[in-house]
Amino acid sequence: MPAADNPGGGSGASTSTSTRVLRGASVLILLQVVSRALTFVANQALLRFLTAQLLGVSTQLEVYYLSVIFFARESLRVAIQRQDSSSLSTARGGKDDHHSHGEQNKTTDASAQQAVVNLGYIALSLGIPLAFLFGWLYLGSVSATTLASAPNLVPSLYIYGLAAVVELLSEPAFVVMQTRLQFGARAAAESIATFLRCVVTLSSAVWGANRHRELGVLPFALGQLSYGIGLLAVYAWHGAALASREGFSLLPRRIIATASTQAKGVRRGEQPAFVLSYFYRPTLHLASSMMAQSVVKHVLTQGDTFLVSILSTPTAQGVYALANNYGGLLARLVFQPIEESSRSYFSRLLAPSSSSSSPPSTATNQSHHHHQNLTQASTALQSLLKAYLLLSLAITALLPAAAPSLLALVAGPRWSGSGAAACLAAYAWYIPLLALNGVAEAFVASVAGEADVHRQSAWMAGFSLVFAAAGFFLLRVAGWGAVGLVVANGVNMACRIAWCVVFIKRYFAREGAGEGAGFELLRVLPSPAAMLAGAVAAQAVKRMVPSAASGEVPAGPREAIVELVKVAAVAVPFVLIV
């Protein structure tokens, strides 16, 4: 793997890494804006061809696809990001009498890259059986009524499974780019893939409508397959060029430790560093320990779809999917790339030193450098959380009132009586929880040890029971429908945030962070003046916008635009005050 931060190199290396990660976050945010804009335009056109039931079924297929992808690669990606490159180089052996120093460094670096590539193929080997298993489970859970009313459901499921496998084929090249912080290649890959998905999805839907053919969810499946093909093509191109320059292969290859390293391991009674001479053992061990957490995390992340599919009709699922697509737009555009970049940043900044037998002077320098990194990480985390809370004030003050008008403009009159406006207004209170949880869990994933991971998994399992109980009560007993599902998700997310806050405070205390380097919750809270401004703005919008009080969708586009202008008139002075 590429070197991250040199433990003894002072603040220069960490500053360089910080700059690269921040630049990468900017690239990813721009990428998300462009790709989501394309997706938004395509979805707007598709809504004219879809019923709420078909939208609900397409959401189920997307969860199937995401489940295959998530379980196959998520824990492995996190483990690779956290692996210290110097320890991997040491495992292979850093000295060879038959090569010069420069040649040895080049060989060691190529071996480190090859080890990353080899690990990427584990995702593919997991993804293929998972695609069959989850597909079989999904078909067994679908009712006969849904199969009859959703054209091309089974072929679409097969295509989604194929799309997942195709995307996982690009994983070896992706992990190399990710560890080297080459965000440009990722931006190119995802931009091209998103464009292909939009074009294929929309063109196939229009083709079917013009020929009066009921394609059902088939356009979504074809679009997802084209997305995977686009990713694979671009990553293969960039990965092949990098492999040619640096002397490794995008195909799996054996990694042989030097004779001296093998002999030393035998004398110490240690297991070989590479399993089957292909896969770096510590990374595999960390990934396997995080797998249980990944299962629970994915169930919680996609649990809303699982729960609503059990407790509600496909039409209600479509209403929630619509609110989730629009309500979660900000989370996908901004929060998700920041979360991914934060995870890379904190993983490298707070990576443990690979040397346990350093001289006293070096150990002192490393301790000082580690304290500097703790201070830098604490400052960055608290600043990010505070910015999120300030943004949350604006969202919760203004978006609930704007929800009916926005829905009237983007979804059209077909959805006006579906209850989607109330669901979208409720989702405005859920967005801040999504943002805070994302960055908090990114930090936890960056620094948590194996015992911490198991402990978090146990707590998250408990939170899943709380989520299920809240969902059952709100959906079945209280009859809140999709709004109840949003509230249940909020309860679950609040529990996860509380756990992360406790962990973060204990982490900085355990690591010996001194004055100014610890994590203090009061430092991230908005000022009383900002909170007062938010409350005043919320009341002002309710008085000025009729649909905010009634919850009804405006009669036409003109009325909706007028109401949005009123919301903007309140938003401008609020932003200036805050």
C-alpha cells in the first residue's frame, strides 16, 4: 500500500495527507452533485411512467443489489484503508542482498500494491454466491400478487445480480486507487457510469412507452448493468496504466516473503504473513472481525425497506421511496462523500505505529507526533460536527414548510394525494441525524480495535430491536404509514449517535489526549443565538406559507413557486444571522 503518514516525519506528512483528502472530498462532492443531477433529471422523467407500486418494487431490487455489494466488499474496504503500509512491507521482508536499495524499494512497493489487488478479489469471490443466495431469498419472499402485477420482475432480478458481479470485478483496481488517494480516477469512473445508467434507464423506458409495452422495472435493471460496465471499463483502464508503470498486476499473483523473513517467522513460531501466499493475514483478520458489524449495520441501514415490505403495501413502499429519494438527496450529494473522505483521513492520521522496538528518541518523537495527530483529529471532527449542526438548523427550520411545494414541482399531480408531502416533511428532521451519524461512525470505523468492533456490533443489534419495535408500533398500531417509518429510523439513528459519542470521548481519553485535544460535546453545539434564529425562522415560514400549516400540496406549479419564494425570503436573513 502507499505510505500514509510517516510516524516520525512531523506534521508535514499529515498536512500533505490532509490536503489530499480534502481535495479528494471536494472532487467527490462535485462528482456527487453532477451524478445526482443526472440521476435526478432521469428520475423526474421516469416518474411519468411509474406507479407507486412499481417504484416500491424497484426499491426492493435496489436493496438486493446493494446487499450483495455491501456484504462482499464493505468490511474489506475499511480493513484495507486501515492497514499500515509499512507493516505490509515488513511482512514481505525489506532487505534483499541481490538487489540495490532503489530496486528493493520499488519491488517492495509493487508487492504492497499487489497485496491490495489480491485482497480486492475476495470481494468478487464473496459476491457471486451472495448474488445467488440473496436472489433465492428474495424470490421466496415475493407474493404471487406482486409477481403478477410487476412485469419482468424475475428477469430484472437476474440482471441486478449480474450488475453486482460486474461491479465487483472492478474492486481490485478500485482499492488500489483508493489507497493511493487517486480520486480523479474514481470521479471519472462514477461520472461515466452514472451517465450510462441514466441514458440506458430513460431510453429503455421511453422505448417501451412509445411501443405500448409494459417493461415494469426492467429499465432500472438495464441501467444498473450499464453502470457496472462503465465502472469496470474506466477502473480497468486506469488500473492497467498504473500497474504497468509500477510493476504489479491487476490479476491475482503470489507474494513470496524473503528467505530471511520466512526464517525469522519460523523461529518465532509465527503464522505466515500471507494466507496461501496471496492475502495479507492481518487485513483478512480485521475484515472478518468487522463482517458481523457490517451485517448489523446493513440491516439497520436498509432495515426501513425490509420493515416496510413486511408491514405495508407496495404502494406505501413507493411513497416512502419517493420521500427517501428526495429527502436523502442532500445526504447523498454532500454527506456521503464527506463521510468517505473522513474515514480515509482519520484512518491515516491516527494509524498506529508499526514499530514496537524503536529507540527511545524515536519513540518520544512518535509519541509527540501521535499527540499532534490526536489534536488535529479532534479539531477536525468537532468542526465538522458543528458545521453539520448549523446546517441542520436551516434544514429543520425551512425544509418541512417547503416540502409540499417541492413535491408539487418535482413529482407532479400524480403524487399529490399519496401522503408523500407529509413523509418528506418528516424526513427533514431525519436528515441531520443521517449526517451526524455518518461522520461519527466514520471516525469509529477508522480507530476502533477488534474488541471495539465486536462491542459496537452487539449494541447495534440491540438498536435494531429498538428500531423494529418502534416500526411495528408506529406502522401497525399507530397507523402512521411512511411517516412512522421515518420516525422509527430517527429513533434508531439517535441511538447509534449516542453510542458513537460515548466511544469517541472514551477514545480520546484512552489515548491520552491532553487539554484541547479531547472531544467535548459542548464545543459542537450551535450558539443560543443560532438556535433562537432557527426557531424564529420556522415560525415565520409557517405563518407565510399556507401549505406549511395545512400539509396540502399546492394546486399548481405557480402556487408552488410562490410559496418557495416565501421560504427563500426567510432563509436569506436566517443564513446571514447564523
